[in-house]
Amino acid sequence: MILVLGATGFLGKTVCKKLAERGLDYYPTSLSLGVDLRDESKTLKLFKKVNPKVVINCASYVGGIQFGYKHPTELFSNNLKMVTSILNANHEAKVGKFINPISNCVYPSKSTYFKESEIWDGEMHESVSVYGFVRKAFIIGANAYEKQYNDKIFNIVLSNMYGPGDHFEEERSHALGALIMKFVKAKLNNEPKVVVWGTGTPVREWLHIEDGAESLIRAIDIPFFSGPVNIGVGNGISVKDTALLLKRLIDYTGVIEFDHSKPDGAPYKTVDGSLGEKLMNWRPQKNFELGVQDTIEWYLKNKIEL
């Protein structure tokens, strides 16, 4: 049995869909399904009830850059409680494999090409320091449980994800989802301009949600590797070029205005995915432009009231 934590979230829903397509038995849970993973006793009770051989952890409390600036204490406390609760339950239930996704925001702000060996080589960007710290705490906790109890916890580092089913809310949206929302609404409302946060210069490597979920499922079958493992292809696109792509795909005819008073976030994020490719004999497959088109179509169908 595979226990999926955070099964109703953006990543968790796609993981469950892929497990079902493979005919694999899984048990979905999340806060909305009745289990608060911040509560150690409830979390342990869940693990003992399901008795999973594998856990895929998609649970987190997260939002976009605006959300991070407004709610740092909630990001810290909610996620840290989940880290300690889940690691303890995983150990007590003697789970064979624990698959844990880590955001690539854990890398130092000075880094431009993220390599696993450099994950501890500097401070994170201040825009993600709270959330990134707690995700790094999961890496530290995983190492502690491995050293003391030989627990097998895989930390899979994922790039910025996007795709159908993403959050499309003012504060909770990831950067790409927020941009799609802005351009679609501007077109439908005949607005003369779209305002994009920052200078447009930051570069991001994007990972389609289907590829992110696929990597977690493939991690079930790879040999144990105690360090973090990156998933990525080493290619990024600037915020400006992303905005221009959205303007073309959405057929928006207004202008794009960059608000330099708003934060950019880290300047450059691309990922060395060679270790992940070697371990999984696989690398992310989704073409970025096609993935963006799929996401726009999903948003138009599911989130816009015409």
C-alpha cells in the first residue's frame, strides 16, 4: 500500500492519478480528507492504520512570493509541525520507503545552476528563506533518522511546478499560475495593460506537474540515495519571455508593464538534473510551450465564469 499525504493538493492529485493509471494500491489523505498532519498523535494513528510500504509526501503549506511575505509565521509553524510529525510517524510505522519532494528554493541565492553538492553553500534568497528553511529541516531530519534508525527517506528536489490544476488565487498562486490568471482576465475584460511584478529579468526552470509527479513515483523503484536528488533539465526562461509567451498564446493585444517596485525573488534558477536522470533512467518530458498551453486551456475551462 502507498500512502499519499496531501493527496488533494496540486501535486498530490496528479500523483494519485498516476498511481491509479498504473493500477497501484494507494491511500489518499489530506487535511480536507480529515487528517491534520500537524498533529503527531493523529498522524501516527493514520500511519499505523494504513501500514504503508511506501509513503509519498505531497503535504505542505505554501503559496507564491506574495503569500510568503505576508504569512511567514504560518509558513514556519505549520510546515515545521508537519516535518516532525511525519518523520516520527514514518519511523514508528516502520515504513520501507518515504518519498519526499523538496522545492528548489532551498538552494543558495547566489547559485544559478543548482547542483546537489552545493545545497548548503550559502544563504537562501530572503523571499523564500522561511519556507526554504523548513524544507531543509526535512533534509536534516531525514539524515538524522537514517543515521540513528536506518530509515529510508528520499528527498527529491523539484523545480518550480506548473500545469493544469494549479492554484489560481491572488496570493496562493505560483508565479506562472499568477501570470496566466492575469493575462486571461486582462483579455476577457479588455484591459489595456498587464502589470507583472519585478523587472522581468529573473530566470526560472519550470517543471510540469505531470513530470513532477512522475519523478516521485519513479523514486519508489530506485536504489536508496541518502542525499537530495534533483529533477530538471538545466534550461530556464526569463519572466519577461514567459510574459511574452503568454501574451501570444492567449492572444492578448494590450501592453506588458513591469512594476520595478515589486520583488523579483532569486535572480536565476536552473537545475542540474544529471543525478536524477541517472538514478531513474528518465528526465522530464513535457515541452514548456505545450505545457503552458495545456494550463491555459485548463484555467479557461475550470476557473473562468463566462
